[in-house]
Amino acid sequence: MFKKILFATSATPASDHAARVAFNMSKEYNARLNIFHVLGVPSRGFSQVVVDVKTKEKVGVDEEYLFGVTEEIKAYYAKYLDKGLDHTIDVAVGFPAREILRQAKVAQPDLIILGGSTGDEEDSAYKKVSAGSTLQKVAKSAPCPVMAVNRPAASFWGGMSNILFGTDFSKTSDKAFDFAVKLAKAMDCELHVFHALDITGLQSGKLIDQDEIEQKIREALRKIRARYEPRLKELKSYSMDVWEGIPFIEIVKYARDKHADLIVMAHHSRRIPDEQDRLGGNVEQVIVRAGCPVLSVNK
Amino acid sequence: MPEGIYCNKQTVNTPEEVNKLLSDTSGNLYYQEMEVLDVDTDLLWKTIQNTCKSRTRTWLEICAHCGMCADSCFLYEVNGRNPKQVPAYKIQSTLGEIIKRKGQVDNAFMRHAMRVAWAECTCCNRCGMYCPHGIDTGIMFGYLRGLLYGQGFVPWELKIGAGMHRAYRAQMDVTDEEFVDTFEWMVEEYEEDYPGLTVPVDKEGADIMYTVNAREVKHYPEDLAEAAILFHLAGENWTVPSKGWEQTSLAMFAGDWAACKMQVESVYAAMERLTPKRMVGTECGHAHRATVIEGPYWAGRKDGQPPAPSIHYVEWLAEALNTGKLKIDPSKRIKEPVTLQDSCNYIRNHGLKKATRDIMAHIVEPGFFIEMAPNKEHNYCCGGGGGFNGIGKFRKERNIALIKKRDQILETGAKLVVAPCHNCWDAIRDLEEEYEIGIRWSFLKPLLIKMVVIPDHLKPKE
């Protein structure tokens, strides 16, 4: 299922949950793990100065420094790496999202695993007016599925039993569905197909009665059956549900209800992300809130 | 020690030599060696005799020491009106003195001259506008930098920068293959959103040949995508050269005259090879100065013009908006107080103030654009021009230099600064980092992308 995994990490506690998932998955699937760290953002015009993301210090980057950082990463993940895991470590300078995508272009992984937010994106070192969050940019443009692990994934110890696939019936969702089915088959999981009926538009004053909502739920269920059930039958077990509410909240609630170990969703290709709409989309909100890893598929 | 291992009079010509210089972190050894670097006084005097022309000699001679240039210099103003920061003093006590002494100056003098040439003047040429005799100190400092470079007295980063141009014909270690590859990659990333988006490489006879700044390729390749998108939406017949794509010239900041010539000739060769109707350069100030204004003279072109008519990005954009090739969605215009940074290199030195103001009129809701004071050709340098931004040794001085721009921006009350110049953009970014005044800053392309109308036939199908 996964032969090459690219794990983009800040090599700080913010990426610890993701690290656990990345290392476990690599072991489980005998995948080659590429540990990738963007150590800092270039600064000072054309000068050689880089602001180190970890120390916040302005440093002159040379081979010695790169070597030092690589050694630090090795030490940080020593408890995983000691077990003879097939891995490589790469370190780069630049804007994280762009460099992760550049690395993905070269390494061609089957999956990118992203660590959690370092929490300091407001830090001036990261500021670039057109930039959205690292996650948003990587999820939008990555050539392969992207898995984000933001909160501790308690049940994710290499095994998976429940996968939730959230759909909005778009073309990209169909791609995400294909992937979810493939995954469920490979991992022998139950797949839960879910659609959240968005009723947030109703807050603006207009109240629809429950009959109408339920009518829409029935319609959505019919749509799920028509669109996905033939493929779902290839699996041992599956379920289909539609709930109404604020979509990302409903997805998170549903995931909790089904003890989902993984959520698969489509990332909608949008134009160059706006600084205002970072973490604005459903996928991003789900990532922030879900108690399990979230995998986004964009193409 | 006459010549150091890192600091010497030799030029840096190959990737290996660039790497060697880079391996000396922050140039620590480089500057140590500089303290004992010999001055070849004979060579210095010979160079002056061969290259110091009547204009410079006349300027140095006729300066009346009236001091009118003092108040025109932002570095004089932000450095406590120190008389040693008066432009006339700065040039007379360095270049003037070298000539007066017929090149008989010592190591300490040259190091002092280096500090003045790179930390006390950004070659913004503002003083030249206020001198009753029309003496342009910035031009003379450009010349002095050349003399200093020839003797090995040049800031470490600029020796590297000039070396990059010699080794790669680009200001950073970006090869021609990497340039084309990155541009194609970026276009690929966005072609789903903009069906039909392509980057035509080496197309002959196109209406536009586009040239860039290597930093865009290296660190902000989105800029390339944005340029492609805007040309695409405007329906332009454009191309990029696979060779000669770098418009900038750190060699100019360094005073490496030979590298300046090499660099600009690579761009001119691309123009001659592809015969575009026009060249459009990216949002960079010094790149325009190097390739369009000064370059023709470096390359020895008799008419003082590049081989193809060459315009700045703001000229193309203003034209595209004025002629309706690009249309702005009025609901998406900027509706917050916004100000504009006038880049010295193409506003004061090439008169493009109308172009940028035309653009602002299109993209900003009436009433929200606030001019800095002073503005247009009278505007102050961002504080980081002429190479100042990148020099670690003069960081402290550079940060003081940012104060003028900081105060100008604060006075406007705007929280968004449009800066269509790489150097200005950097300086304003650093200014926020240093002084935290709560502003955002942007090139034009990312702003335009958000508000430009996509013609129906170019919209994605879904």
C-alpha cells in the first residue's frame, strides 16, 4: 500500500503524534521513510542568513550546520531509528510548504505525513503575505495523499479498524473515495461513508422545518447509495450515514461515534490560498479537531 | 599577508569558488584577512586614470560644499544629522580623497571607504535631485564601489553575489535547467485552476519575453506561477528564455563591472535569439536599473537601449489594466488603508510613477490609497537598497536606515504596503520584524490574482 512515506517534521514535540504514526506505518508496511525537515526560512535578502525554526536564531547555513541539524534529528528520533528502520533524513532551507512540495516532487512518495502546527506561524520568520498555512498549501498541491496528525492518535498503533470517508459528492471526493476503498481493503477495515448536510446557511434567519431537512437527508443517502455502494460491496463491512449540522463538527462527532482511526476527505483545489482563508476549509477544521489522523486527497 | 585565501583581488568564477567562499561562515575569516589585505596603489591609480571620466572629476571639483544635499539624505536624517553623513562629505572624503592622493591610500583607508560606500549610501540618487549643480553622489558611489571591488574591499555577501553571476549567470545558485524545471512545475501545480496555463519556453517572436529574479525560482516559485497566470488571463503571447532569464545584478551592487557586463549580455543574447517584441521584467527595482537603464552602456550598446524595448512589470500591468486586457472585480478591490512604496530604481531613476499609480487606481477602492510623504521621485529609499539588505556586517546600520521608511509608513496609517520591488519588499519585511509596527506587505502579483476577473472561456469547467 505504501512503499515510500515522506514525513515532514519540525522535529519538535509539535510533531510527536505525527512521528508516532509515521514510524509505525513505515514499520507496518515496510515503507521507506524519508524524514524531511525544513530548518529555517531564508532572510536578509540575498544573504546567507537563515532564521532557524527551532532556536529562532539567525544562523549562517553551511554544510556543517546542515550536518548538525541532521544529527539532532537523528538523536530526537533515536528511539524509533534504533530499530533498524529503512529511512533517510533530508534537511532543507526555505519556506516549509514549498520545500515539502519540492521534496515530494523529487522523492515521489505514496504518502506525505505532516506534523502538527508548530504554533508559531505568526512568527515573523514565516510571514509571507501570500502564504496560507503549510498544511493548506501542501494539501492543495501535493502529488499524493497527505496525512495530518494534529492531536494524539490514541488508537493508531499500526492497526486500523475503522475508516471514515467524508464526502461532498464532488469529483475530488470520488478520488478520495477510491483511495479510501483501496485503503480499507488493504487494511481490512470497516469503511463508513458519511455526508454532513450543511445547515449553517440557515443561521441567517430562515428556518427550514425538520421535514425539509429530513427530506434532504434521504436524498443524500440515496445519492451515497447510488454513487458508492457498488464499490462498497467489495468490502467486508461498511456503513452509510448523513447527519445535519455544521459539516466539520458533524464529521468529528461521527468519527468519534464510529471510533474512526482515520478520516479520509477530499481537499478542494482552490486558487492560491488567501491569508484570510487559512484553516478556513472543512478539511482543515477537521484536522484541527479530529482525534485521529486525517488524510486528504486532492487529485 | 598580501592576498587572503578568502579575501583577495581575484574574482570568483566557478561554483567551486563560490562554495569555498560560502564555507567561511558569515565571512569571519574573510574580514580578518581583509584587515591585512594589501592595496595595489599603482593599479588603483591606473584604474582611476583609465575609468574616471570628466563627469565624475567635474562633480568632485564643482561641489560648492553648500550642504543642500544633507537634508535630502535619509541616512543623514536617521543618524542624528551627523555631518559625516552629508552626501558631499561622504564622497569627498572617500573617492575625492583617493583621487586627490593619486591612489596612495592604505588598508585602513580602504576599509573605511568600504564602510562608507556600502553602509552609508544606498545609491538611491535622491541627493542628486536636490543638488543645485546636479551632482549625483549615488552615481559616484557606484563608481567608488567598482574601485573598491577591484582591490578586494567588498562585503563578503556581495563578493559571493557577484561570483554567483559569474558562475551561474544568476544571483543565486540556480541553473538554467532548474529555472525551466521550476517554472514548469509551478505551472503544472496551477493548471487545474487555470485550464490551458502553460509556460512557453524559448518561443521565438513572442510579444513578451519575461525575465525574473533568481530568488523567485529558489524560494518563492509561486511568483512564477502568478506571472504565468496573469499573462495567461491577459491573453498575452509570451515566453521565457531558457538561458538569460535572470534580470538582476548583484554584480552592480558589488561594483564588479565585468560581471555586470557578463550578466546583462546573457539577457541581451536571449533577446537577440528569441527576437521578442518586448521584454518585461519582474517586480524588481535594481534588476530594471541593471538590465534596462545601465545595462546597455555596460554592454557597449551605442544607442543606450537593450536589443528589444524593455519595460518594468508595473508598466506592463498598468497597460494591461488600462487597456482592459486584465479586468478587476470591483467587489474585490482593496478596501483598507493601503500605501505604496516607490522604488528608487524605476520611479526616481526611470520615471515610472504614473504606472504604479494607475495600478493603484484600478486595485484600490477610491479613498483607501494613501500616499507616503514625500512620494514619487521624491520618495525615500526603503532603507535596504544598493545591497544594504544583504550585508551581515552592516546589519546594525541597515536597521537604523529602516527608521525613515517605518516613520513614513506609520504616518500614512496604512496597514498594507504595496512594494513592487524585491529589495523594498525585503526591507519592509525586515522593518516589521525589527520594529513590529503591525503592517503587511505585498508584491502586486498576489494581490492581482485575488481580484482579477477570469474570462468565461478560461474558467475551469467544474
